[in-house]
Amino acid sequence: MIRRANKSDLSRIAEILVFVKRMKYRSIFHNDAYSFGELQVIPVAEQYSNPEILENIWVYEEDEIVKGLIHIENNEVMELYVDYFFMGQGIGAELIEFAKKEYEVRFLWTLEKNHDAIKFYETHGFCRTGDRQLEEGTPEYIVKMER
């Protein structure tokens, strides 16, 4: 079931974000000070408790367990993460299709070196536009994808 996130989901949202970012991005950014210093569950939960952020997050819940989330603003996917233990079960697909249907999302940005994400979004009708820019505060590029 996909539903709007609420405050009781904050620790789970933060847990998913921290773990998946460490697993997926550490090999790209090579920044252990960020991955294991700055990127911590409690500060992330506090950041996402901001009503302006939380009201734009939808979670995928099954058996009373939040297994994934999507952050949508206007017609842009800001973030899509699935708990590492539940990847490959169609959760990300359900979340992106929800965003396309309910919010008519048109575009997103993803790390250029995150080949799994690019392939996933291409499978769901997004194409690279050729637009790219530096990810703020890093030497890595993000690329724009549209449908």
C-alpha cells in the first residue's frame, strides 16, 4: 500500500535513507566522513520532520513495515529509495508508477554514476536529456531525466 508519510514514519524513513545512501553512494563519493559521520539516522529524521518535506513524501508499506519511499515536489521526483533488503520486489516500480499517475511527474535528477538508477528510470519511461550539473558540494555530476 502506498500512503502519505507521517511523523510516526520518520525513524524508518531516516533508516532507509541512511542505509541505502551508504550502500549506493559510498563507492561513488568515497567520503567516509560524510557516510559515517554526517549521515546519521537522528539528524536525517529531524531534517525530514519539517512539514514542508514530510507532506511531499509517500511510503510503500506492507505488513506494517515501511519498505520504500518517494519524495515528490510538483512534477519532479526528488528522491526514491527502497530498503536494501526489499530491493527487486517491485516496490520502486510501484512508487514511480504512482508518481507518474497521481502527480504526472515529468522529470528527475540522478547521479550520473548511479547506473542502476538510470537503468531503472529508463525502464519506466524516463530518458536522459543531456542536461547535467555538478551535485552541490561534490565533484560528481547529476543528470536530468524526463518522460
